[in-house]
Amino acid sequence: MGGLTVTRPAARAPLLPPTEKPRVLVEHPDFYVIRKPALWLTHPVRARVDVPDVLGFMRAETGEPDLAPPHRLDRETSGTQLLSRDADAARRFFTLFKEHLVGKTYQTIVHGSPEWERTTLDAPLGDLGLGGANRIVIRQAVVPDGKPAITDFRVLERRGGFTLLEAYPRSGRLHQIRAHLAHLGLPMVGDKIYGRDPQAFLDFMEGGQTPELTARLLLPRQALHAARIAFPWGGTQFAAEAPLAPDLRGFWERL
């Protein structure tokens, strides 16, 4: 039907296999901090194609069936991923996230070079809605009746018409960083939904991650990396970091 798009890939659609495995950054008595590679799910989902997930991998590696993810990173996003180790820790993390006491800092590579070195975007986000140029149901946008969303941005480096940015979302809206960057006119490299190519996501759903699509997007995944996570735990402020993922670092250094 005109304007609508399927939300699941066809069974024939190829997905690129991940080249890395999850790695433990921090082993705490109450939780793990994992370096999640790109192209891994946080937890298993029902889909027409098999995609590896961090939760299943870590349960098998550790023999700990009570591991649970207090938050989720998108399949294409790399970086710091928490896993609680028991029900009590899971409840404590639920409260921390509910009270917005968990800080997550991201790094991203975008097209363009902003005039500012630092900026804060306070712009409500909500469903863009099908129609006009938008054929993707889940696309978010800055809309007047959206939910409050605030993101702090800071320039880390500039190179060859691209910028390496640090992003700190103060709220946790769907696709917040990606939608805010698109609103600023700084689309994320490799982003199939909010990037420069409005046809990319539809082509991905139809045919998977083809070499031609990767060439158009410059990367086979969105250039978003969860670089740091911080929260209060046991009377102190805990923090863990994961250096920029090798594929993103390699792309940046080749510019």
C-alpha cells in the first residue's frame, strides 16, 4: 500500500556478520560492563534472520543465567553495555535509570562541520508520521507536540568535511542523538534512517546490507559509539569507558 514500509527485513536480506565478540571491560560483584561490538543485539529478539546477542553470549560464557540488561544499545551501535548479575542489582539499576541518574556519553562521526564548538539542543521529539517525503514508520523528528529532549554536543575533531562529536543526551528519547543531529543539519555517517540518503533504509529492508548500499553510506553501520557510562553505586560514583570502536577509528583516520 502506498507510503507504508515493512518493519522487518525479508528472509533473504543478508546481514553482515560481526567481526568482533563482546569483551568484559569491568567485572563488578553486582554487574558487568561489556564492550558491545557493532552488529550485535543487546538481547535476543524474534526475527527472520539470526543475529548474535550480547546477553546470550555472556550467559553462555559466564554460566550466569540471571544476567540482564538494564538498558539497550541498538544493533549498529557499539560501546559500553551494562549487564546486572542478580535480581537485586537489576532492581537498583531500574531505579537509577528511572531517576535519570545514569549518564551516557557517546561519540559519533557526522557529515559537515558546525560553526560551534559546543552547543545544547533543547527540542522536543516525536513521531514524524507517514506522508510526504517520509516513508519510514519509526522516524522521529523535532515536532511541536513531542516529548522534551535535550542533547549536549561538543566537537572533538574536524577532518575532511566530517566532524567527530561527543554527544550527551540528558533525556532518553527514541533515536534522540540521531534525530537531533539530523535537525542540526549534521547527519550521522552510515545512518540509514536519519542520514543523507532518504532511500537507504528502504533499500536495506528490501535487500539487506549490500556492498552498493555500504558504498553509498560510507559505512555498513551508523557511526555511533557509547564511549562512557557513569552512575552512583555503593556510595561512590562509578564510571567505565570504551575507546572509539576500531571500524570508526579506522574510518576517521583514513579521511
